[in-house]
Amino acid sequence: MSQFEGAQIPDSSFANDDGVADTEIRAALEAFVATHEAPEAQRVINALTGQRLLVPVVAHVDSVDEGVEKDSHMTSVEYINSDGRKALLAFTGVDSLALWDPQARPIPRASHVVAQSVLEADLEALIIDLHGPHTVVIEGPMLVRLAISAHHAEYLDAALEQACDAIEALDGVISADWETAPDEIVIILEIDTPTSSLGPDIAEILQEPNVAVVLDRPLNVEIRRNSA
């Protein structure tokens, strides 16, 4: 009898997946490995959003009766580095999975679901394509961004609305609203009487983690004086 502990049923949307890596994901990973800069990190998130990764599961024999496997189960794979930090492994295609373990069984899962699993299991990171061709470690805010990528627009709007409400409560602020463009987000303030603490107070609000973690482009503030 076989048990499949730790393995999950593949998403129906990936039921006919042929295991071939997405070329844009591979290109984004390659660019990030070369620079490790913010634009390339954002490109990785954009490329992975709505796409699948292959999560490997491997068989473990539980008992053998007269030389014949009797009980076994499948488990997902955690990677532990030299300092004890744990990560979940995932792969962009069956070719990169085979570079790590040709016997591993690939389970296709949406990338944001994989990232959520890392956070829920209290692991440190998601490692993509451990043995290449382009190994990327996704951790910290980048991991959170991937985990929320399927609903990022809603989270971004909610965070900006919360920030603008907090800014409007500051002394001297009449109104606060925001506009989004492909290359920036602009918070537009109408003020009456500016105070010396207004700038630092606004900066503190915009640096709150719930705002910072969802920002995917530069955030600017435009101040307009009330002429009434």
C-alpha cells in the first residue's frame, strides 16, 4: 500500500502540463542571477505570476516484507543549507528537475501556491532550479510578493487606501488620493497649513510593511496647496 503524505493533487489547470519550462521565466531568472537588482526581481515575479512550478516529491519505503516493498509514501522535498535554514525546492521544468534528481516525481502547482506553502510551513525560502540552469533563491519580501501575486492588484489598492486614510488624518492635510501608472504610483495630497512634521509623518506611513511589501513600482508624493 502506498501513502502520499506531503504530496498534493495537481491543479486542474495544469493537468495536461508537458513539463517544458516557460521561456520567459527562464529568461527572467537568468537576468536576476546576473544583477540581483530590483527591476530584475520584479521581472521574476511578473514572469511567475499565473504560471506553474514543479514541486518534486520522492518515494520513501516504510517497510519491506521478504524483499518486497510493502509500504511507502511520497513526500515533498525540503532543502537544508549549512547554517540550518530550510527551503522548499521547485523547478521550472522537467529538465532542471532531472539535473537535481531524475527519479523525483514532478507535481505542478501555481507559483503563488508554492510560495504560500513556504510561508505556511515557516520555511526561509523557495529555491528554484537548485542545479541550474539559473538557480534563484526567493525569500523575504520577494517571497511574500510571489505569495500574493494572484491578488496583488487588490492588495495594492487596499494598502494605498489605508495609507491615504492615515495621511488624511494628519494635521494640515485636506485630502489624499492616489493614481497608478505603468511606471509609478503617485499619491496626491491637498494641504492647508503644512507642519514641520508633515513630511516625516507621511514617510513613516508609506514605509509601513503592509504598504512596502506590495509596491511594485516607484511611489511618489505630489503636494498641492489649497488656494481657497
